[in-house]
Amino acid sequence: MSIRWPSQYAWPDAHKWLDPLRHGLQRFVRVSPAILPQPFEHVILIELAGAALPRTVAIDYADRSTIDEECAERCALYFKMQYRSQGYPYDHVIPGGFVPASETLYRYLPRVRALAQVRGPRLDVYGRFRLDYATQLRRDAIRHLTESADLRYVGGGGVVRYSRFLREVADAKICINLPGNGDLCFRLIDYLAVGACVIGPRLRTHLHVPLVDREHIVYTADDLSDLVPLCRRYLQDDAERERMRLATQALFDQFLCRHQLAAYYLYQCQGRLQP
């Protein structure tokens, strides 16, 4: 199998979602740049070549959970990154996983994981959120956490350098996850990669592997009414937080790092498209 990949994206920022996948695929098959029509917004079309005729595959990286039905009807297979929990009326629309905020994660990851293991967490509750997405929910979460002085919350609406953010995640006992434009976000994948006790509201979209409640993430009520009590509970349970830290690292390593995500895409393509 070989893949023809669009040489240019209609939206320049699309590389944040798509380049990690392209680089992962290059480990297994030949991926060649090609001039391919890209008529759909926040969806790229790639072309698979093998023993059979070339097949068109869509990768939808849009923040919304809806799909482009015209595109789905034209494509042999459709990967959806913000895959709606109740699914879609198309058997060939399948979860597309998600990616970290930057591929520089892989350069920093050994050091930040070692930092957490060697010196242990020094921050109680952590979470940085831009306030131009899901604004009210994020403001409510920040208010709940800052008004609870015993939690020693660090974060707020500021943005810091990516390397500092990863160090802060490694330094935290609890990391708060909140939705943005979509329920799945770069921050969550970064948390899983570093290894964290993650607390946040239940996701309405999902990955290609399940995030198990109380194993990979602790789900709060949708209105965050139990956010502070859950933080207090897990701050008192060192063993449970350590178990979750190791479980999230394992989930990332086995299913979400760029090579494993690419392997999943290839497995689905081979299983569903080849005769």
C-alpha cells in the first residue's frame, strides 16, 4: 500500500492535526505529496493505492462533531476526530483519534516523565485554559477552583510556552480537563502523554479507544458541581493518582502516539478497503 497525501492544505493550521499522522504513516508505507482536490472544509482527502483501484479516504479534523455527509457519501472510508458518542448513519465513518498540541512533545516527553517520577508532584490542581472557547464553563471551573483555597490551584486563563506547560503537567497532582470548541482537545492528549490524574466533565465525543472513568479520567457532573469535592478526594489518595498516571501513559504509548495512531489508520484501511 502507498498513500498520496495533499501537498497543500486549504487551511494552513491544519498541519497541527494532520502532520503527526502523516509522519506516523511514513514509518510504515510510502507517503507521497500530490495535488489532490480538497473541496471540503476541515476535511482532507487522501488516496490509497494498492492491489485494487485507488480509494479515497477522508480525515475530518473539524472541532464540531457533525460530519460532512456529501463527503462521507463520496469516500470509501471516513475518519472523524471528534467522533460523536452516538455514532453516525454510515458504517464507514469511524473514530479518527486525536493528536497532541505539537510534535515537539516527543522530544520533551522522556524528560518530563522522568521529572514526575524522580521528584514527584509539587502542585495540587492544575489547568490553563484560553477563555475564548467554552468561555462560561471555563470561567466557572476557574472560579470554583480559585475560591477553594485549600486546593492550591495553579493555572487560569493564561497561556505559557509549550515546554513549560508540559513541565507543569508533570508537576501536578491533578490536571483539569475542560472542552473547547470540541470536547476532545490537544490538552487532553498532552495530559495522557505525560501521565496525569485527569478530572473533568464527561466527553460527548470519543477516541478510537475508550477513556475509562476512574481509570484514565475522572468524570465530573456536567455542571461541575462536584469538581471541587472530587479534587479534594483525589488529593488525599496518592496511590490512586499514581495508578492513573501510569494508566494514562500506557494508553498514550499503546494507542495515541503518532506511530500507534498511524498503525490504527492503516489497519482500518487494510481491513475495510482491501479485497
